[in-house]
Amino acid sequence: MPGPYTFILPASKMVPKTLQSKKDTVGLRIPDNKIVMAIVNELGRPILSASLPGEHVEDYTDPEVMFENFRNEVDFVVNGGIGGTVPSTVVDLTGDEPVMVREGLGKWED
């Protein structure tokens, strides 16, 4: 970490209920992105985000398109260039063995 992986872990009591799934788990990712890491460091806390939807990926990866689509719903859009369109690899670490839930940018080897 950082890298193209999201890890599913048991949610501790410190994780707000609104961020937990019905299974009392939480997905954790530390992106390899200098802008995101600078914002997190300045805030002193993690950022809540969602995975990209399957369709219309450009709506969520091109800052100019994002601004046009969401200008009335957000205060600002940080233009760090066009983002990646391949999602992270999701690995469930809640059982005895790691299980790949979604294959993505991160390499997966048994």
C-alpha cells in the first residue's frame, strides 16, 4: 500500500455505522495518488468514496465532465487530469484465506 487494491476487513466499533455494510465490514484502500494523499494528510482523516459505476465511467474520471455534470451539487472539482478507468482489485480478508471479490488493476496471484 498504496496501490490498486481494496481490502475488505471487519469493521471495528470505531467505524461509523453509515460506513459499514450489512455484514459489518468495511472496504479500505490507500490510493497511489499524490493529490488524494495531500487532501487526506491535510484533513487528518480518511475520505469516504464509492467505487466507479459500471457505465459512463468518463462522467467520474474526467474532471471537466465531472464539473459540468455536478457543478450544482459540489463545491469544487480538483483537476488532477483524467483518472483511471480500471477499478481496484477487491480482496476479502474477513475469512481464513484471502478471497478475490473483483479482479481489477492489482495483480492477483494465488
